[in-house]
Amino acid sequence: MSTGFVEPADLATIAVVGTGALGASWVSLALGRGHDVVAADPGEGAAERLTATVRAQTGVAPPADRFRFTADAGEAAAAADLVLEAGPERLDVKRELFAVLDAAARPDVLLASSTSGLLPSSFQDACAHHPERMLVAHPFNPPHLMPLVEIVGGAATSAEAIAAAMATFTHLGKRPIHLHRELPGHVANRLQAALWREAYHLVGEGAVSAADLDTAIAAGPGLRWALLGPFATQHLSGGPGGFAHILEHLGPPTEKWWDDLGDPRLTPQLTADLVASVDAEFAGVDEADLLARRDAALAELLALKDRAGLTAGVREDATPEQPR
């Protein structure tokens, strides 16, 4: 189905605008998938930091024949078949950037924001020429490893742009999901925030240390969640009765647990208590080494999921949902 946008097979050059943690990882992904990259960032020393990060993530520096760097976002967008914006998480910056990107990019080029929680409609109207091709494509960090991308359209985003985004990010090796409406924080970050909320409450109340809470997830439900999501995990836990049995058996006590969950606020005292507990967990830890070992383990886990036929969760043959 033609969408009027650049077809995945014709995707030659990807522009990455903003080269912090997310942007650098997008660059590593694009280069690793064989695409040319134009990266843009006006920050002093940004080019050197990006080169060092890509080398750390991929083992090699960006190849000179497939990569160039500019401080000009418009210049990068004008050369691209896909634009990935990963600038600061500030609405005023997003609006300024997308006005520039929309004016510079060809009409058949998608403009995708990596915003972690802003609604696309809150800055889509900055695109004076083609707001219908602007959308959110929120990756899970680091995107050169993590498959998830959340596709969210704004009020002016066309169904064709959503379909093109789903196909394009699938082509890039991602596992895109389509959110049917805009939500602050999208879906994955809202789920994380729900867990963080209770985690902060429990540590702040002195019920458990940050280190032990991390163990509770990393050595417990996190292992199952890494393979299948919460609904599928609960269904399999229900035996022959499946999810219906789980709701019948654990539903009433779960409601009581919900009633007892905390509602913390990040007061100066709670913030200090949380930081102190996390600092104690990381005392004497080489964080760069830990990050490298985590990323290596992520790569191995993804390979294991692929071998086990669990890359896409329950249905390995499932195709990304198309817009309604």
C-alpha cells in the first residue's frame, strides 16, 4: 500500500536532530542498518561526543562515507528521507525545531519526534506546511538495542503517515506499537511511572532499600516481563483457567493492594532519602562498566528471545497494527 511517503525500501538517508543519549543511539541504529546519516546538533563539542558514543556502542567510529555532521537542523532535514528528532524535552524547543524541519524537509518525508511524554498536538501546529506528516515515534532507550517504538499521531496527523511510520520502523528492525490516542508519557513511560510511584513510596517509607527493591524486580517479575508482557504472564499463571481465573482468584486481593498503594510527592525529604538509598546501592560500582555489561546482556537477551520465538511476545507471526 502506497502512503505517499518514502517507502521503507527507498530509505537511504536518515537525519537525526539532537545527538544526546537518544539521538546518538538512533545514529548507531541507522548506521548499523546500512543507512546514511546526517546528524545535527548546535551544541559545542557535540560532534566529538557523538563520535565517541557511536564508537562505544558499535565498536567503530561513524564511517566517513556514510555519515556527516552539521549544526544546522534544516540542512540535515533537507537531505533526509526520514527525520528523527531527539532534541531537549522542552515544548518551546520542540516547536522551534519542528518549524525548521517542516520548512526544510521534502513533503514525502516523515517528521518523527522522540519525545518521552509531550503530546504531538502540543507542537504539531508549528509545522506550517505539512503538519499531517508529523508524529511521535518514541523509542525505548537505548534505541539501537531496544525494539519498542511508540507511534502516536497528533490531531493533524494523517492515517497515511501512521501507516508509513509503522512500516518504516518495522523496516528498521523495531517493534512499533500504535497508540490510538495521545497520552502524557505515552504508554510505556506511564507503566514505568506507576511502578516508580510505588517504588519511591516503599523506599521513602523505609519498607525496603533501593538495592533490595531493584532485586525484587530484577530477580522476580522483571525476568518474566522481559519475555512476555503483564497480561500474557498473568494468563499463563492462571493455569487451565487462564486470565479469567487470575481475575477471579487474585482480583479481590489486588483491589485491596491498590487501596494501600502510596501516593508520594517528591518533597525535598523524600528526594534526599531516595538519592541516599540509590547512592548506597551504587557505592564503589564502576557505572561505565555496569552500563556496558547491561547493554551486552540486553543484546544476548534479544538474541535469546529471537531463538525462542518470543521476539514479538505471544504471537511471533503478529504484524504491527495498522491505523483504524
